[in-house]
Amino acid sequence: MKFINQILKIKFLLLAVVFFQTQNGFSQENKQSELYKTIMAQDSLLFNISFNTCNIKQFEDLTSDDFEFFHDKDSISDKKRFLKTFKKGLCSSPETYQSRRELVEGSTEIYPLYKNGILYGAVQTGIHRFYETSKGKPERFASTAKFTHVWLLKNKIWKLSRVLSYDHQTVNTLGKQKGVFDNDAETEKWLQKNNIPALGIGIISEGKLKQIKVFGEIKKGVTAPYNTIWNVASLTKPITAYVALKLVSQGKWDLDEPLYKYWTDPDITNDPNHKLLTTRIVLSHQTGFPNWRYMNESGKLDFKFKPGTKYQYSGEGFEYLRKAIEKKFNKKLEQLADELVFKPLKMNDSQLVWNDKIDLSRFAIGYDAKGNEYEPTKNKTANAADDLTTTLSDYGNFLCSVMNGDGLSPKIVQEMNSHQIQTKKNKYFGLGFEIYDFENGEYALSHSGADKGVQTLAFILPKTKEGLLIFTNVDDGYKIYEKVIIHYLGENGKKVIEIETK
């Protein structure tokens, strides 16, 4: 806590310095200015000549005697400790391992520091990428981080005095990955080119939601905020599944108990197949129901095959489960979700029913591919399969909870991650989630959502503790999935695409 407080104090001080400079006419340096060129030259000496080549003496010469280094995942280091770590860590065996830093083009900002009108230093901010090379293996893109450097001019010599290194993002990809997502302005241009009104990305690493990125507009002329509220369509189903699995883990519900004991739909009362329906069969989409009964010419619910014998995706199955659970517990699904999922995870912006708790000023309007608006779906009754409204933060934290098995017994976690039924080569349904089997011991749990003006997608990789959320508010938002998936999930993302396209 002391370390965090110190970092916050320094960041606040630096922001205050920059604010003071801009308010008094000293704005960000032009790239053609002498100061900008000087600091960039110092940056090159620091990394290209020192860090990238393990030239410890050069680094020592470039830093002030009272140099301090603040790292969000490590600790505070003075000059002596930092040089020791540099030598015995990154530079301990350059013949077998090397790290290389690369400055993200266009990310650097430089602000002058003045006292009584005399230049005494500069603040440099930016983003850099780090690449790693191990003996016998190609260089790989390993991570990104934001940085803030304080350079001081002492006796006409520039010295690096303070370093803040933060917002580290581990990247699990091979090769030099440079893409539109490394630059917000480029991302916005790319979205406009592809006619995507708004895009939300949630990035999970180390089992936690580490970053949220939101681009575009929630409606014409209104920039999408960080906490945009989205309709996520079928990403509702994992919420319903988790409610059921928590009840099973608590011993209040049975995964394999026939549902007819609590509910039988009038349309199938006379069909004996209804006695075969269980929670397991519903959550793995083996009910035999169509996706929705309105797709039948009769408009009535029926069985297309014997339950438990085949796979067929079905929203009707989840609605069937909802009605059985509500009968058993004499509570609505939204009440149970609130008690078992939303409140424990502080998902304050998540609703299964349209109500006045939804902040319309943050709601993403849905669009068709031609840019026409859809009216929001304002359901007054919870649908177990559709129309959850939520934020990237809420749903990302939910996925982390799923990944960690919070509130589930070990047996149920194993069942959820087990292949209940195969849907295609290397792809299965577990309980509430699809499973991509990468055939190397790794796998991903996934679910998607699609509706009018909605295309959403979620992944979690339990073994690597990574995950990805993609929210869009347009009919054909799926067309950008591949680029986003590969950028953020790397080789595992490529395997997902390969499974999908085979």
C-alpha cells in the first residue's frame, strides 16, 4: 500500500506539473523543437545504446545519483538496486536471453520544466514494447507498458532522475506484432473504415481484468465512454448457467434431476421426451429444441430429436431451465442472478430486465450495417438466453470469477470445463460455454452474442489465466473479430480461427 501511495503521489505531482505548464503557456513540445530532439536523443542513448545492449556503464552515466525507479508490478528501486537488478536479471546471460525495447511511434509527449523562466528539466511520457529472444528461438513480442520519465538538466548535462513504469500488458504472440490497436487514433480510423459505430475490448491477464478500451460512438455525436452499457445478447446465457451451477454447488439443485418435476411446457406435455430434460442437457444444448419456437411453422415448441443425443443450439432450452428454477425457488431469475452473481461481484451496471437503473446516457444504441438505428429491446421479463445489459468491467470481472471457479465446487468446475458434446473438430460444448481444444493441453471457454445491432464475443483461457471481451453495436460487428482475436490472443487466437474456419 505504501508503494502504491508513493506512485500515486508522484503521478499526481507530474500531472500537476504538466497542468501548470499548459495553463501558463508551456504546452507539449513540438517534434521539431530542440528540446524534443534532445530528449529523444537521450531516450535513444538510454535504450538503443544502453538497455538493448546491456551497456550498464552507459545507463549509469545517464542517470542521476538520486535516481529512483517505480514499477507497478515490482517495487521502488534506487540507483544501486536498479543497476544490480539490471545486471543480474535482464543482463545475466545475454548469450541465451535478450530483451529489446522499442518505442511505440507517435506515443511520446514531452513537456518542458521551468523555474523562474529557466529550463531545468523535462517530462517525457510514452508507450513502449518489449521483445524477448531466447537461444535458438525467434524474437517474440512479449509486453507493452506506459512510462513517465523526468529528465533534469544539471551543469548543462541531461540526467534521468525519475522513472514511472506502469500498465504492463503481457502479450502472448510470436513475432513483431504492430497493429492498429497500438494506436487509439489508428483504431478509430480503422473502425470508421469498417463502419463499426462502437467497439469495446476487455483484456484479462493473470486472472484479472487488466485493461478496458472503448472506441467510437454510442450514438451519433456521442463518444463511447469507458463505462458504456451494452446489450450483449446471448452472453446472457453464461450468467444463467452460472446461477444454476452455483445452486448445484450449494446442494440446492441437481445437475441431472429431470426438470419436469418443476416445469413442463404445455406444448410438449404429451411428448415423453420432456421427461429426459435436465440442467446438464440444457447447458450443453442437447435439448432437441429449435433455437426459438417461433421458427417453427406452428409457432409451438417441439423436439427435433431425442434429448441428450445431439447438439443443437437453443435459447428455448435456457428459458425452459429458467421456468423450472423459478418454480423451485419461487424467485425470478433476475433475483437469483442478483443474489448469486451481480451483488457478490459488484456488477452494479448489469440488468436482466430493462429498468430505470440503466443509465441511458451511457447506453450503446444498436445499428444495422447501413447505419440505421434500432430501438433498444426493453424487456420487462428476464430472458435466460438474451438481452443482458452490462459493461466491459462488469462482464470482465464475471469472466474472471468463472475462470477462478468462485462459488463452485471442484466437481462442478470440472464438469463445466469438460467436453459434454462435440460440435465440430476440436470444438465442444461444456456447461454454459463452448470449449476450443488446442490439442496441446490448453483450451479456451467461449461464448458469443448476436442480435439486431449486437455482436459480442468472450474468451477465457483457464490455464494461462488470459481472456478477451469484444463488444460491438452493429449487425456485422463480427467482421472485425479475427483481427482483434489474433492481436490479443496471439497463437491461441490463431488456433481459434483455425478451428472455426475448418
